[in-house]
Amino acid sequence: MTPPSSRATKTAAPATESVAIASSYEDALTELEQLVSQLDAGQLPLDQLLSRYQRGAQLLAFCRERLDAVEDQIKVLEGGELKTWTAD
């Protein structure tokens, strides 16, 4: 006798793991600006307010990660030697 397939053993991956947050920094920033405008308008139902806030937090984290990665790649010439740029 073969055991029936169990729903408990099958777990679906969250949608955020299989889908990229944004295709680029610029796209993420544009969407984030739109979300902020919607939130500032104060006319969203509570469920939509929460989901848009969560999406905004994801986009903000994505933008910060992209900026950090770019900053790490920026090099400056100091005394004839390339060094990693740091904002002091």
C-alpha cells in the first residue's frame, strides 16, 4: 500500500524568493517613490497599507544593497595607487 501524498510535506517557497525584487536600482527607486506617494495619500485600506509598506521595505533594502555594492567598487587614485573609496 502506497502512502497518500501529504500536504504537510509539501511547502511552497515564498514568492519573494523566486522573483527578483527589482530589475534595476532605477526601477526599484521609481516603484519605491510610487509606494511612498500612495502611503502619504492616506487613502489605502489597512491590508493594502501593510502590504505596500512591506514591499517598500524590500525595495529600500534592495536599493541600499545596490548602493553599497557600487560604493565598494569605486576606486580612487591616491599617491599613484588604486585604493577602495571610503566616505569619511
